[in-house]
Amino acid sequence: MPILQLEIELISGLAMGSGWGSPGAVDRDVTHDEFGLPFLPGKRLKGLLRDAYRAVIDTTAFANLPGADDLFGKAGASHPGSVDFGDAHLPDASEIRNWLKSKPPQMRPDAVLDYFTHRVRQTAMDCTTGSPLKNTLRSTRLINGGLIFHMPIVARSEEQVRPLELAAKALQEAGIARTRGWGEISCTLRNADPIPATGGELATEVENVLRYQLSLERPVLAPSRTGDPNTVRSEDYLSGSMILGLFAQGLSGEQIQELLLAEGVYFLPAYPMTEAGEVLTIVAHSIREYKREEGYFVDLASLEPIGKEPLRRVRGWRNEGDLHEVRRVLHHHHSRASDRRIGRAVGEQYQDFGLKARSEAGELFSYEAIAAGQRFSGDIHGPPEKLAAIKGLIADGTTGLTIGRSRNAQYGGQATWNWLAMNKEQFKTRNSPSKTVIVTLASDLIGVNESLHPSALFPTAMLAKELGEGVALTPIRSFVRSAWCGGYLSHQRLARQQTPCLRAGSVFVFEANIDLTEEKLREAEIPSYGLRTNEGFGRLRLAAESEFELELVRTNQGHSVNLVGPDHPAYKLAYAIFRKQVEAAARARGQYDANRKLTFEAPLTNSLFQRLVGIFRSAEADEIVEQLERLRKPARTQLGRVWFTLENENPGSEINLYDYLQSLCSNTSNNKHAASIESSVYANASSRWNLVFRRPPAQSGEHLVKLYVLSLLRTLLLAQRKRRSPVKEASTNAE
């Protein structure tokens, strides 16, 4: 399969809208990840390439080209398109992202995003008066022109490369307001470096359980059973049916039936893992947290709460002593109307645009997906001979596996598969048998009623049978969540029957008529219960007492910060943010000194202000001194009436503004005024960056002094204007 790379160069600023905004900062933001690095969504680029390719094949210049549906797929088809499109990222995005994961101080996501973007403000104008209309001011963030993004593309055959090249050449605009000067791009399709093949087998022999790990390089859509028609929300785990479908890709119907759907073969869900490689378990619905004592919990399945303290429900995943949450990302998408001249979705107004059906009007929709960079682990149970054949379908270290919905554009995971060695499970042991049985659902369970119809009933009789002959279970209490469970059979293009089910994490407490040993509980965990067990439904955890610690920690996984040097890809980014903060510190120092240390006997004229600003903006340090000396006597007299209070040396003494500006820009070695500003500004800023740089880069003292003086002058001008206003009002009232 040809592995290609689409190089996208931004000729002008690009407003690749995310559908989000920040109140008071920007109304229309661009797509970016959790660290502030901008990217171009693959789903959107796929649609743009499709439109560009349709424009190409509509001409008579090219013949014998495949149709757009053959290359990019068709909406609602049972199988995705034959070409896979990823997101477009900056060339060094992966290395910068890995460094930002260590959470270096000062590298906030908003600061990172500001480095790669800029903001533009617009307003609507009144055609009659030429003045801005009220309530129309809006701001848009644009990705800076000149940046280059790389988008991975995987084709199925060499014959598809030429059509993709034509589509890339035809794509010249993207994003918002592309007809008004924004979004001009240049695309070039290149051959990418081949992905090195990795292999290897497990050292242990295949028994009746296979354990695997999926590492996600892209977001994954694992549709849940909630949401509205225009929103797809994802579960926190990868269901067994998704894993089964991953193995079924490329197999015939007979092979699927004989191998994957064979009796005794079970594909269990893949649950999230910690960075240390521990597999997490879902928090039971019986767990509550004390509202007034954050971090203290009680398991209502076995304990009573203290007094009448208010409780809150706990959600998420856990290991021995920590609570975790699966990271998600939310993206908004836009399907245009079938008429390309409209260029957007029109909703219920489709008839006003000459469209015949609502299905031609386009749509706005949202996807909430499992974020990239996470790992999931699960098991496959079955006879050894079946598992050996299943294991041969996917080699250890296989990369680029796609799973879930919309997997050939932006989503699908692009996952890496690894077979894991089976470790002997360590269970909590008890000193003596007990009659109490606490059952926690490790996955959703579809029970059956007396008429053998699907229902949200727990199979108590089946569990009692598995615990041993003569065992009877009496329900004591339960903590249950139920939902409607469905799915989709893509090979038949049919939706599954909607059936009620018990949600994972539901808890049932039973009292047995006889004492049950640890071995009996472990044996009863082996089978699956209810319907659709081959897809991972109906998995249980059994215990005689709560497995939950009374005091846990909500994790905010920290990392050791890796210091960056000039050879690191993130150095340029970190240096730009560091310089921006140093410059902000210089401006803040100038504003502070103007408000606290300057006094003036008579205001300066506006023309003198403009002359001084021009000098300090354009001239070098030695030229500044010369130009200050060339000022005429009236200008020097005005500056001599503004006094600056000294603090470091001779506290309480004053120096006029003319002499102070000259002393700041003099090149003498004992320039104490400039040295004081440079050291205070640079030292305060660099002290916060010692955990980022191996050595904080030096800044130009001349540049910092200029910024300081400009801020000093602007603040002084504002202070003069505020002082003049009351005088003017008083004279008006007197008249």
C-alpha cells in the first residue's frame, strides 16, 4: 500500500474553525490539541480534497479517472472509502507534544497557541453612514501564514496516487472566509518514509487466554448509547464487538463464522491503562464521596456512611489507590449541501435554495472521541487451537490498525497492536469463607426474562449454579444503572435490535445459604453471563467485601520535566514564549515606574511624545543619545519639568526625564540605571524558566530598555490626559 504525505503550506492566515470560542478573547477559535498545538482535521481535509477532485473530473482535460465515491467513499455506505486520511500536524509536533506532556512551567496551552496564531477583529459597516454597526464586533483566530503541515495518507494501490496528486494540486483554499483573503494554501503530495515493520511472538505458549494492548495514535470513535441525532459520544473503553470487527477486516463470511464466532470464543472489552501499564477497572456505582471531605469515600455495598454527611456519586476508573479519567476530545464537523454552489449546510431551509430533499441540505454534527495517546488492554478467551489461529491474524507490533467509526478520516486510532504476556493474577485473599457475595459488573450485561426476551435483569439463578450445587442467593441491596443497548452490523447495513441492559459498574449484594470459599468465587468469574457474551458482555467481578480503598487520590499524573537546549525541536517555541514574557515584564516595569516615580510640573505636548516614541522605536542606543541632544531647547525644557524619583541610590533624590533618558541609553560601563532595569526584568523572568531551559537565553539589554521607555512614555501620556480632563470640565461649567 502506498504511504503518502500531503504537505500543506499556508500562504495566508488560515481560520480552520473549531466551533469554539473564548469569551472576551476570541469568538471563532481554530482547531488545536490540549497542549495548544494547531492541527488541520483530516475529516475536513478529506472533504476539501473530495470537492477539489470533483472539480477536476468535471473537466474534459482528464479521462479514465476513478469516481469521487470510489476514491473517497460515499456517505452511508457499508464500507469506508479506499483511502485513509489522517490529521495534518506540524513537522515536529510529536516531539514537541511529548515534551509538553511533562508539563513544563510557563508553557501554558494559550501561550503555545498564541505563538502559532494571531487574531483579527472585524465589524459590519452601515452602508449609509459608513460607521460600524452596533454589536457586530467579532474576533477570529488565524493560524499564521508560512507554517507547513504534514498529513499522512494511505492508499490501497498505486493507481490511486495519480488522482490524489490531481486533487492536491486543485486544492488551493481552506477554512473560513476563503474568498476574502484567508485560507490560501499550497498542497504537494509526496512519498512518505515507510513505516518500519516490527514483529515478534510471545515467549509463552497460547493457552485459553490471549492478552493484548492497543496504543492509539489518533482519536477513536467508540459510539455510546446516549446523545442526540447530531452528536456521537464515545464510551470510555473499546467494546468487544469493536475488537471482533478489527479481526474480521479482510476475512470472508465463512472464516468469520468458523473462527471469530466459534463457540467458546469471547472478545472482552479493552479497558484503559495507566502510563505505568496497569489496567484500570470501572468504579462501582456503589461508591460515594463525602462532599465536605474531598478524597474520602465509602462503599455503600458493604459500609454505612458516617451520620448524615452528604455524598456524591463517583465516576471514572481506578486502580489500587488512584482515580483516573479517560481523556476525550470534541470536534464539530460540517457536511455541505449537495449543490456545491451553496457551500454550506442550509438545514430546514433547503427548499429556498432549490434542493429537493432534506437529505441534500447538509448537516452540522459533533463527534466526542477518545483522545489519542492512550492505551487500552483486553483479553480474548477461547480454545487454544482457535486462539492460535486468531493470534496469527495480527502480528505483534502491527501499526496503522483502524477501529471504530469514521476510521478513514481523522479518527480510527491508527493503533499499534501488541500481544502481552499473561501474568498470574493476584487476588485479595480472605482468612475464612463468607456468605456475603458482592457482584460488580465489569462490562454491560443483557439478561433475559421468564419469556427468554432480553431484559435488564440480573441472572441470579445462573450465578448460583456456577457457585456450586445447592447454593441459593438472596438479594440484599443493589446499585444499578440501566440503558438501551444496540449496535450496527456494517456488513449487513442493519442496526441491531435495541435491548435493555445493565451498565458496567452496577453492583448487586447477595447473601448465600452456605459459606463460599475464594476458589468458588474465582471459578464463577470465568464464564460470561447473559446474551452476546462473545462480544464481551456479561463479565463479573465477585468479592466478599469491598475492593475499594476508603481514601483515594484523584490523579493529576505529573512528569519530570526534560530541559530543552538549542537542538531540541521545542526550543524555538519555548524561546519565543520566554522572550514574550520578558518583554511583558519590561513593559510592566515601565508602567509601574511611570505611575509611582514620575511627577510633572507641566504636561508634555503631543508632538514631543510622538518624536520621543519615534526615536526609541527606530534608532540604536548611541543614535538615541545623539537625537536627544539634537532636540530644541523648548523640547528639552519640557522634559526638564518631568522628574523621576530614584530609589536604589540616593533614595528620595530626583532626576529630570531628559537626563534619565540619556543615562538609560549611554554606553558607559557604569550605566547603573539601565543595568538595574535589565537585571530586575530579566532575573525575575528567567528564574521562572530554570525548569525549562538548560540555560535561559540572554536577552538584548538595549531592546528591554527600549520597551521599558516606550511603556513609560505611553503611561505618562495617559496620566496627562486623565489630569487634563477634570480641568477642562471645570472650565466648561464655569462658563
